[in-house]
Amino acid sequence: MEVPLSTPSAVLDIVYIFVYEAACAIFLPLPSEAPMFLFPRLSRITVLIACALGKGFGSYIVFRSGGLLKESKAFLKFLAFVRLNSLWGKFVAWSEGVMKTYGLLGFLVFMSVPGMPMRSSIYSASMMKINAFQFSLGSAIGTIIRCSLVYGGYKLIS
């Protein structure tokens, strides 16, 4: 039974979903599809919208800080300290190549594929020269597609 959106518990659940998705975009290594299963009393459309808005917001935060991180001396010193300079360089070069070749469409595909690490795509794309709005919108749309695929697949097999 779906809960009306005007109830305090529904509003609180939507806030939880938003914060969870934003945190997943920024730093949590957890599946962004989880709210589709954890909030059965909300409509799937409501959950999808909350997921998309949270992921878009978190991606925007990463976008704004990604360029600063890339140029940060502390970050570069940290990479040298943990001996990940060459791996980071290869990762950035690969992701830049994907973004240059496929642009926003490549980013959207990365964000839409279940099982593909979203944060890696978000962090690598945040260092590209793309529009912040397009970046956040791509992240939100990718989240909707990804959550729909996972939930739809679950419903299909159950």
C-alpha cells in the first residue's frame, strides 16, 4: 500500500533517499539501486525522482570539487605517497579518452549500466570540460535508467 506524499513519514523517506543517493555519488561505495527495494510504501516514480535528484545533487558537488581535487597539491602528494601516480594517470587518460570520444553519451551509458561503478564515472567526468548542468542531468538520467533496469529485472524474475 502506497503512502500519500503529504505524510511526514513519506517526506522523511524521500529526504533519506535524496541524502543516500547524494552520498553514493560523493563517497559511499553502496548500490544506488537500494532505495528501489528499501522503500516499498512509496511509489516507484517517487523513489526514482528522489534517487535522480539526490544523485544529480551529489554529482554536482563532485563536479564542482573535481577540478579542484585534480589540481590540488595535497592530492598529488597523497598519490605519490601511496604510489598510485601512474595508475591515476592511466585512469584519467582512459576516462578522458572515453569522454572525448563519446562525450555526454558515454557518461550516460556508464551511469546507466548496472554493476558499473558510478563514482568512478562521476569523478572522472567531473575532471572533463563539460557543462555542470549537463553533467548533473546525465547523472540523474543514468540513475533513473539504472534503477529502472535493476528493479524491472527483479520484477521480471520474481
